[in-house]
Amino acid sequence: MTKTRRTRGASKPAKTVSASSRAGTRVQDDFAQLLARFSCGVFVVSAAGKVLLANRIGAAFFGKTEAEMLGYDYGVPAVLETDQEIPIIQLDGTLGAAEVRAMPARWREQSVFVVTMRDITEQVRWRSDMQRARQRAESTSLAKSEFIAGMSHELKTPLNSILVLSELLAENNGQRLSDKEVTYAQTIYMSGQALLRLVSDVLDIAKIEAGRMVLHDDMCDVRAFVDNLSRLVAPLALVNRNAFRARVSDAVPTHIRVDAQRLEQILRNLLANAFHFTHDGTVELLVDALHDAPEAPLLSVRVVDTGIGIPAGELAAIFEGFGQVHGDGRTPNAGTGLGLTLSQKFAEALGGRIHVASREGVGSTFELRMPLRVDGDDTAGHGGETAALTGDTRPAERALLQGRAVLLVSDNMREIFALSQYLETAGASVTWAEDAAQTLVHLQSGQRIDAICLDMQMTLTHGLSLLSQVRSDRRFHTIPIVAVSTALTQGEAAQCQHAGATECLFRPVTPAEVAQRLHHWMVRADGMQSFWPVPEDGTAT
């Protein structure tokens, strides 16, 4: 018979640990070690909302240790498949923020939620600081834009009055001024033009820097545009006895889409420089279409002169602000040096760029290349050469309003006087009203009124309200109304037209521009039944 040997200390049977239990403990320990490596808080929460496991970072959210979090009543989390930002109260009592995500899972043979939590308090504070900084910047930019708009109006409006009246004096139509007095008036006019260019350049630079330059998508008749530009710059050619020619290639479509005002500014700057630095020579404006360009068709506009040229060492700097090319002794370095800088910025805004090639003593070529945009099947037009009009074209322009009756509505005496003088010289009969009451009296009196020019910024009269009053009477639907405003945005222009304006012009605007737009709409009104209401397609009927 075999006897069982008793071992000291083994009087009780040893407790047996199953392999599966040992494996489960190892898995739990391994999982806990894995959670400890996470850079965010992690919790395993039961279906009843109790914390079954938490890592150190997660426990720290509640000011506890990992062991203290076991059994903590977290609450049943909502399933969040993407990070959700929630406010949290930090241990010091201050408000913070966390990103939380909760996903259903299986753990130790039960349904649980795995919750991740990341402290983003610093990121939220940084984001708030950046938002406040952006709001301050936007507020500053808005204030700057409003200042620019105000300064543009306050500087250019009196300058325009000076220019109009000095030009009328210089013409001496009544032959009442002596030659010396005419010379005085001409000097005032030329000095005013120089000052206006300087003010315009500085204000345009400020607009660009403030990000407030607005581009308009106009349908432009290329040949009419070049003809008009040629007439405008022709007098400059005479100063240094230059010949001027303009030519549009047959390859250029009849109409293109472009901001015609900015394009004109670019070309006037380039042409003014060409005339200034050329003596007894030739200046050409050449417009062409490059349909074989690598990416898309381009519009090419070249200003070619036979002037003094630009030294090779100065070519790289000519588009920098306030820089000037050294002259040849005959040509003074006039101006601020902003013209080419502005022209390049305008060109870039139009999607193009200005290139220059020059030889000192031979001449220069400035070429603007920009996208050629056309509508539908607009085909190439008829090319041809436009010779410069070297005579005085102003008498023909001034006859625009012959026999027309215009009602001016404004309480700005200085502006009204200059504008009325210009319109009367253009042949118009001008009546003036300074508020809504006087305007309605004139309209209801039965007197002939072919067009109205309305100041939208009167002191005691609300422009939009007056527009609505006038258009509420069907008798006045056939009268074109050109509104003049200091507004800068197209939204405000749309408001103006919705209230009843035929067109809205933005200050600063010259009397000549007002006269041209009045003439344009009065000619159209002759064959129309009504200017109001404006149909959905935006054209009068």
C-alpha cells in the first residue's frame, strides 16, 4: 500500500487558477498598457454608464487616478462617430474645451463604449484670439475703405469743379477774357489735372492695399473703345510734336469681356508715358488677338514709341512704386512714379501682365497680355487704323445735349454749379431742385424734363425714397434717372436701380461722364415706352 507524503504547509488543498482566467488578466493588463500610450484620455464605459477602465490622461480630466476611476458613474455616452467639441470645467474652475468621440465595442464579452477625450482648451483659445484679431483687422479694413471712399469724394469733387470751370474759362467762348487771363485759366486747368492724377493714383494704391478694388465684367466694343481712347489722348501727342496712330487687328473680336475702366487706366498711363518721353517721334497703340497662345487665347495691347528708351539697368525697377527713369536732359522727371506700378497691379487684377522691351535712344514697347474673353460666337471684327484727332474735339462733345432739358437734384451747391455750367455749355436747359419737395413740384408742373441727375447723398432727402416716389407715378416711367452715389459696392448699385434709377454712377465722377450717360439714356428713351419697372433681363423696354 502506497502512502501519500504530506508536505509541510500544504495541509489545505492549493487553489487552482484556470488558464482562461490567467489569459483574461494578461489581456486586460496588455489593454491597460496600450491605453497608457495614448496621447488622449481613453475610457471603457459599460452599457450602464460605469467606467470599467481608464488611462492616466483620462482620469486626470476628473482629478482622479486610474484606480479611482473604476466604477465611476460616467453616464451612458451618446454614440459620436466624429469628434465633437464640448465645454468642460477644468480642475481650477475655469472653462475649457475637449474633443470627444464615443464608439460602441465589445470588451470582455460585454457591450461597452470606448470614449476618447482630448483637451483642446489651448487650441480653442488660440482660435478665439485669431478670430478676434481677424475681426479687428476687418474692422480696420472697413474703416480704411470708408476713409478712402470719403477722401475720394472730398478731394475729387472740388477738384472736378475746379477743372470744369477753369476749362470753361480757358475756352473764352464769349471772348471777354484777355490772352493773359486765358493763360491763367489754362494753367489752373493743367495744374488741376496734375493734382487729380496724383490724388487718383494715391487713392487707387490705398484701395488695392485695402483689398477693396472692385472689378466690373463689362461687354466692351473694342474698336469703339480704341476710337474713344484715341480722342482722349490725342492732345497729349501735340505737346512734344508726336504722331499718334492706333490700330486694331482683324483677329480681334468685335466685343470682349473686360473691366473697360481699368483697361483704359492702364493704357492711358502707358500712352501718357510714351508721349512724355518721346519728342518729334511716333507713338502707336496696337491691339491684337493671340489665338495660338499655349493655354488660352490672349489679348495683346502694345504701346510702341520712338522715345528716349530705358537704360537696361533700370528695366527691372520701373514697376516699383515711386521709381522714375532718368531722362535725357530734355524730359523732366515729372510725376510720382506710381503710374506703372498701378498699371501692373490693374493688369494682374485682370488676369494679365505688362511686359517691356526697350533700347536706350531707340524707343520702348510696353505690351499688356491678358485673357481674351468673348461671349459665344462673337467673331473677329474689321481691323483698321485710327489716326489721332489732333484738333479740338470738345465742341462736338459739348453738343451732346443740344435742346435737352435736364433736372439736377442735389443740395451740394458747389457740385451743382460746376455740373450745370458744363451741361448748359453742352446745349442743355438745366433746372435745379435741392430736395424731394422741389423735385416733385418740377415734375408735376408739366414742364419738359428729358432726364434727371439725382444726388443720392443729400442732407435732408433720402435718395432711395425719392426714387421710389418718382417711379410711383406712371407719368415719369419714361424719364431716365442717372443717380450719383458715393457707394462702392455693386450691392448698393443694385439697390439704387431696384428703387428706380436707370443707372448709378459712383463718385468721383466728372461732369463730362455725367453728360455722356445722360445723353446715352436720353437717346435710348426716344425709342422706348418705359424705363420702369426694369424687366428681369435688366433692360428697359
